Amino acid sequence: MKIQGKQYQTIWLKEGNPEIVQVIDQRKLPFQFEIFELKTVEDAFFAIKEMVVRGAPLIGVTAACGMYQAILNFDEGDFEKYINEKADYLKSSRPTAVNLAFAVDEMVEFILSNKPDSELVQKVLQKATSLKEKEIEYSNKIGEFGLEIIEEIYQKNKQAVNILTHCNAGWLACIDWGTATAPIYKAHLKGIPVHVWVDETRPRNQGARLTAFELSEEGVPHTVIPDNTGGHLMQHGLVDLVIVGSDRTTATGDVANKIGTYLKALAAKDNNIPFYVALPSSTFDFTLEDGLTGIPIEQRDATEVSEIEGWTENGIQTVRLIPEKSVAANYGFDVTPARLITGLLTERGICKAKRESILELFPEKGNTKKQESNIK
């Protein structure tokens, strides 16, 4: 996708130095465009933990690149112990997105099975790159399947399709195209008139700052709204479709996504509005049955709630929002039960948020053993 007319992805190797991984610093958008460099596994941990990068697919690819840099910086000692320690370290950076553990575990398996190889570094880089390319292709295919839904609504109503989304499940979160935004971009490029209601997504305002930024750069009509406006818009027939992303989806179709998603699903259900979740297969956790009891919910620093960032003539400034003596709580995600979800948009097609329907698309996962998730 584009920033100021120039094509970008959210993570790439530095030109002339493949040992350095570069990412867009999403903490600074939309006010400043800056590149953040990852030179060590510790840099990758920081980028994930502090939300320099965010979004389940990008988190996974960043962690994969972190394992590549762990190989680059290995000196001497017990190689297998070193790799496992770095893997556990990376997986501890954020608890909810399953792509993190998925990517790290896949990298560890690859590294340890190829460790006698004299070309290990190059092969590990190729493996990390292949995970990145796979996520891009997944988003591309999600966009194609989701486009069919938007086209159907447009053909029926013959007017601009109003789509509500929450948080940022766009190309910034997914390297390219995005998940929830991919169908929107596909429709826009095809000439189908669309308009996007963009939830602010407090407390970090990923919708107001990131989704709105993306849509602006691509020329997609949109309106930023307070998080609690969606229900009102639905009641008055101003929303045709809701599409959100996912950080982890269980084998039975429960979805963990940015806090506030559950409320959008409830409002959509009450107003008979289709509610779709867009996700690549790497976001499924087939070891989990019950999202409410099984998915770990990240609790972030309370200052994200008690303070807010904005742009002034002096640059990015932080101001306090609440009384100094008040206590704030900051739950990063909530779980939307499968019963509230119209369908899951994946790279293999659209399915119901039910085990049987999911396994029709992913039959190879039918024998996945139930086990406790390895993300603590």
C-alpha cells in the first residue's frame, strides 16, 4: 500500500545491510513518519512490547525476524539452549496474539532441524521472508473473498456501502493489504463506492490514528467516530456491514480482538447487520475451545487510559485525562462469542464461526490435539 504515493510494506530488510530489519514506527503515525531499526532480538522484543509494530500478522513476522537476528548474534555455547531461551523471551512480549507463538515456534523448529548447515543464517532469513510473503498472500486472498460480500451489498442497494470497522486491521497491521481492510481496498480499486466508519479505538486510538491514516493515503472515503457511536449508526440504517480483525480465534469460532469489538458484535446482532471477522489461518488457535476461559487477555499500562497523545505545534504531546487520584484499568482485548459472528473471512474462503465449518476449510487441523496454549 502507499504513503504519500510511495509503495511500502510494514517490515523489510535495510537496503545494503540485510542484518538490519526496518519497520514503520507506528507509535508516531499519523503525525510523523519514522523508520525504526531492529538489530538484535532485544530490539524485536521492544518493538512488539512497546507497539512500534502491532497487529497479529505483523507481530508474528517481526518475531520471526527476531529469531533470524538471534542467529546472527550467537557467539558460542549451547546453541539449542540459546535458541529456546530467545524464543521464550520473544513469546513473552505480548500474550494475546497467537501469531507470535506460531511464528516463533515455526522458526525454532526450522532452525534446530537445520543447525548443522553452513548456510543456516541465509536459510533462516529465507524462512522468515517466506512467512512474511505468506501473510501478504493471505491478506490478498481475504480481500478477494470479502470483496464478494461488498459487491453483493452494492448490487442490492445501488449506493455506497457503509462499512464499520474497529481498531486497525489494515496493512499497517498485516504487512500489506490488511485483513478487515483488504476487502475495502479491493472494492475501492474496483470502483465500488464505499464509505468506512472508523472507530477511534481508545485508549491507543489505533482507528483514529492508523486506520484513518491508511484510508486517507489510499483515497478511501471515511469518517472517524467515537467508539460508542456504532450502535446509533446501526439503529438508523447507516451501517451495511461490520468487518473486524482477530488476534486469536478458537477452534469453535470465538474471537479475541481489540477491546470494544464485543460491543460492536452485540449491536450488529440486535440490528441484523452482518458481522464478519477477517483473519489468516495463522490467527487460529486450534488448541483452544472456549475463548472466554482460554484466551489470555493482555492488561496494559494504565497510563494509556489516564493519558492521551496528540499533535501540537511542539510536536507529539501527552496530556492527562483523568483526576490524579483516580485509578485506571486497561484491558487490551475482549472475546466475541461465535454466536454473534456472521462468518469468518480466511485465505481459503468464508466459513461459519463453528468448528464443523472451520474444519471444512482447514481439514488438516481436525486431528489437532487439545492442549494448553503455550502462550502464558
